[in-house]
Amino acid sequence: MHDIRAIRENPAAFDAALARRGDAPVSSDLLRLDESRRAKILAAETAQAEQNKLSKEVGAAKARGDEAEFERLRALVAEKKAEVARMQTEAKDLDALLADQLARIANLPADDVPQGAGEDDNVEVNRWGSPRNFDFAPKEHFDIPAVAAAMDFETAAKTSGSRFVNLSKGIARVHRALAQFMLDTHVDKNNLTEMQTPVLVRDEAMYGTDKLPKFGEDSYQTTNGWWLIPTSEVTLTYSVSSDILNESALPIRMTAHTVCFRSEAGSAGKDTAGMLRQHQFEKVEMVSVTHPDKSDEEQKRMLRCAEDLLEQLGIPYRTVILCTGDMGFGARRTYDIEAWLPGQDTYREISSVSTTGDFQARRMNARFRPEAGGKPEYVHTLNGSGLAVGRCLIAVLENGQNADGTVTLPEVLAPYLGGKLTLQTDGTLAL
């Protein structure tokens, strides 16, 4: 959420930042609403002061035995009390309306985010590895014989519909191994604290992490009001809501492996083949809560944590900084890591690492107490995929495929697979 005081101080700068995203100016509408809200609050406070003054006069009239004046003043107090209640309700309604409008406005991009309208304007900042030269035409993951034997979309569709999958045999084990490898690396090498969190959350958690109110249709809600998390960013980040942390406790670095759920509203016909875009998927998430002065440095650290996983797996990738027109709603700056998929002959997103600045912290009132003293300040929050397990599985399978339909798996997974690094054409693992 945005600070209305900052908008008052420099509305032109606020509108200019929104324009970089391609959004229309809104400061004039916000400030008109803010002015009405403040005027109503002042009127309510003035009426309250008048009520208090009249109440004292009522007591004085009663004390001197002036019954007529007592009754007249008491009636005036009753009228003023009703007026105060009405004005307070109107002020509260205007306050809620302003908060709702502010909550629907995207985060402002950092100054170093490149200007652009869409993904074609993203800027590559890093590239690692060289795509393998195949002596045969590489297949997409679902067409590789070793994969097709253990990746079943038809049976999943019988129980759940499209965009679900059943994994079995060696594929299920490789999927599990990838998640375990990611978690172990984050805990043992990257010093993140592993968390096990719920996948059902309340409105407040979705709102605090900028998933509501604007993007409710992108998530699933149960009949009793819980939301299925679209990412454990929600639970990890919201864990510090309403807290006033000691500055010495920062940074807080967390990771979690969870099932995630997305309705994929508006994505009909997009990436429907295979496992690329599913309603239910698994992800290992990274979340950091930092001092404002350290958040840019922390984003680079998180980015390296995600890139390192792909390097250990031997997956070629490129890293891009998203332009203003391609960033997510809550992001101040986002880097996407795109893994090379030879079956598609292109790079595809496998991780996004974003800083939100104090955007989420304001929504959930997460602050820290400076060691030097002074008022509590808002923390900065960051999140990143480390990594999307299903998409990582796709990358491993496509890059490791062989002409005979088998798949050679990365050496780093050997401890998790009993040393078996070959997926056979029947979908089982072998040495």
C-alpha cells in the first residue's frame, strides 16, 4: 500500500512512477478523497468538542437548579451526539474507501528498472552455460519415452480436470529429490531457516501480501472463507505481520516447500501442454525480511541462491530484469531466471526474485525498532522461487534426454536417488 502523505507531498512524482508502468494518473482523485476524509474527520472532532462543552453546561445548569435550561441543553447534547456519530461513520467510510483505492494501485518501480511495455523489453543481465548440442531432435518433456511412462495427464484429468498431473515411478522420485535438494541447499549452504507452513490462509494474509483485493480471481477460496495459497510467500511473509522487530533480528531469511494453487484465470490456451502451467504445483520459496538499507543487497543474494541451484544441476539459464510493463503488481524490482528447455528451443521462467520495498509491510503493519532510537520503521520484504519444482523437473528431463528415450540425471541428485541417475524407458530408475 502507498503512503498518502508521500502522495500529498509530491503527486506529480507518484503519477510519473505509475506512468512508467503504463498506468493512468490517480493522484488527483486520491487527494480529493483524502481531502474529503480529513475534512470529515475535522468536522467530527469539532462537533465532539462542542458536545463536550455542552455536556459541561448541562451539569452546571443542573447544579444551579435551572431545570428549563437543563432540559434545553440536554436535548442539544443528544442532537450533537447523533451528529458526531454520523460524521464519524462518514469519516470511517471515506477512510475505508481511500484505503481500498490505495490497495489497488501497483507498487512503484525502482529507478533502475528498465522502461518497457512487456516481456520483449526485459533486459538480460546474466547468462550461464551453453545449450547442449543434440545429435537428434530433442523432445518436449511429456514426449520423452522415459517420462511418458510415468507422467499421466489422462488419469489426473479423470479426477480433477485439465492442468493436473499424476507422477509415478522414477519421475515421482526425481520430483521429490529436486525439492529435497533445493531445501537442503538453502538450509545448509544459504543459511535460510526452513519452515513448514499452512496452505490455507485467511483474508488478512492474502491482503497483507498484496494478493487481495485485486487478484482474488487468480486464487481458490474454500466455502468457509479460507484461501489456498498461490505461494508460500503468503505464509512466510505474513508471519511478521503486526510485529515490531528488533533491528538486530534483521534480516530474517526463510524457506519452505509447499503445494501451491493457482486458478490461472485469463490464461486459457497458454502453456497448456505438459507440466508448465498447472493449477496445483510445488515450489520451494525464499522470503527475506530486511532493514530498508539492505533490501537491494538482499535481492542480489537471493538471486544468486536461485541461480546456484541451476548451476549445480547443470541447467543453462539466463537472468533478466523485468521492465516496468512486465513486473508483478507488488514488485518494486524483479529478476526472472529462465531455464533452457531444448524441447521448446527456448528459455522459460523458472524463478522470479522480487523486492517489494515497504509495499507489503505497510499493508500488514510489519515494522522494526531502530537500535539508535526513534519511531518504529517499516521493514522491507522480498520473495523468490528457489525453485519451482515442476518446472525444474521439466528442465532436468529435457536437458538430460538421450536418443534412446532414456534420461540421464544430474550427478548432484545421486544422494537423493540411491545413486540411480538413469531414467529408463519404462519410467523406472537405474544405476
